[in-house]
Amino acid sequence: MKVLISDKLEPGCASILENKGVEVDHKPGLSPGELQAIIPEYDGLIVRSGTRVTEALLQAGRRLRVVGRAGTGVDNIDVGAATRCGVIVMNTPGGNSVSTAEHTFAMLMSLARHIPQASASVKTGKWERGQYIGIELAGKTLGILGLGKVGREVALRGAAFKMKVLGYDPYVPRDELERREVQPVSDLADLLARADIVTCHTPHTPETHHLISEKTIARMKDGAIFINTSRGKVQDERAVFEALTRGKLRAAGLDVWEEEPTSLDNPLLNLDNVVCTPHVAGVSETANRNIAVGVASEILRVMRGEKPKALGNPDLWPRLTHLR
């Protein structure tokens, strides 16, 4: 078997595969045309978020059996086209859940205590103590949209900060949320009306596209804080900008953007009450190792004819009897 890694990934991924006799090429930074030209040579493709796995690329991959996404989510992969081409799509949820949750709280603490602005002020020789009076998180209500692996980690940290934690996720059983010290909320509007901080941890689907919009922001508390470390298209950036400029939202922490990389013309970048990062919430030394090991292990499972733990196109698996 021959596998191509087309995005930057920890060397441990290639090492694990090579120790099992897999031929691996690590070629990050290829243009779409260059990638399409060489993909016919490979049985497997491993990507992070940089490579777009299009229908044209999948059709060109005549030997391709599996596409592994090193990370959470498969929104950079045309899963429908992969299914039509008989290509397994799998990802590695959980490997960067802690890193994403910690980044979420780093953003929240930065916003609550004005840390970026205060740091910049001191470095210019100022001592403006009265300008940076923040808020305490203890006693505040944290509303979590999406209670998957990341959302649950965020909930644990919210409880540790003595926050009241509300959770909205129609796909997670109520009793499971209660076991995790999360108060389940069955109605999104109810959560938005009660939360002091709203944080998104949902995949981008047709159902969640612009989940945070002018309409849903209007249901939030005046002066709420909004954080998104999930997917950029979950938020309507125009609506977020308008809410921040007129004071409906107190502040926002944005790690993800509707278009990535976001443009310097994005007006959100000019607001002092926005803390922003370039889609790095799930990126840390530990997370990178976890993801590299995880995706290599899942590729090897496919080689052995075993079902991957996290299939992006589960309907395909029963048809692939030649793998078992």
C-alpha cells in the first residue's frame, strides 16, 4: 500500500505506517493540479484542513481506497463524491479536543479580563488600570452549542470555574448531559436568552450554517460574549460585527472564519472587543502527536479490513466486502 500525506503532519504518522510496511510520501504544499497529477499512484491519502479533496481529485485517484482526515470534521472532503467513488472517508475526533477546549477558555479569559489590550498598553509605557476592569467567570452562565467531544471538555472547564453550564445538542441524550454536570436545554432560544457566554462546538452542516445570525443574536442577553472555535460558516460574520459595534454583544473570540484565511478587509479585525486567532484552537504539540498517531492507526485498520472508528460515509462500509 502507498499513502500520500498532503498537509503538514507530525513525523510519527509516517513512521507508524512505514513500520508496518506502508510506503509513505509526505508532500505538503502541492497545488490542486500537482496533487491531482500524482494521486493515481496512491491507495491512501491523509490530509489536515489545507487540502481540498474534491470530486475531480477522487475520480483521478484510481487506486484510492481511503482518505484520512487528521483532525475533527471532514468538511474539506467531498464525502458524497467519495462514496460514489467507493473511497472510505474517516477522521480522528478526540485527538485535539482538549487543546480546542483549552483554547476556548484562553479566549474567554482574554475577553473577560481584557488581557490582549492591557498587555499592549503596558508595552507602550502606559499604566491604565481603570481602563481594563473585567468580569469574573464564577457565577456566570456558560451556554454550549454542541456537546460532542470538544463541547464536553469545555463543560468540564466551565464547571471547574464555578459557572452554570447549559448545553444544547439535539443529538445527545438528556441523561448523558446531566451526568456531565451540564443542564440540558431543549430549545436553542432558551439557551441563548439565559447564557452570559455562548460558545460554538458544532460541525458545519446545512442545519448549522449561520446558526449564529442576526435572528439568533437578537435572542441573546445584552452584553453577552460569543466564542467560536468550531467552524467559521456556523457564524454570520456580518451579523456578529453589527452586534459588536452596537453593543448587543460585549465581545467575541473567533478562531474560525467564513473564509479562511480571512481577509485584512474583514471589519471584525478592526474591533478592540474581538480576540482572534488563525484556526489554531486544535493545534498544539500534544494534539498534533495525538492526531498523527490516530490517523495512522485508522489507516492501518482499513488495511486490515477493519471498520474505522469514525467513518465519514458509514453507508459505504457494507458495500466494501472486498476489504474484509
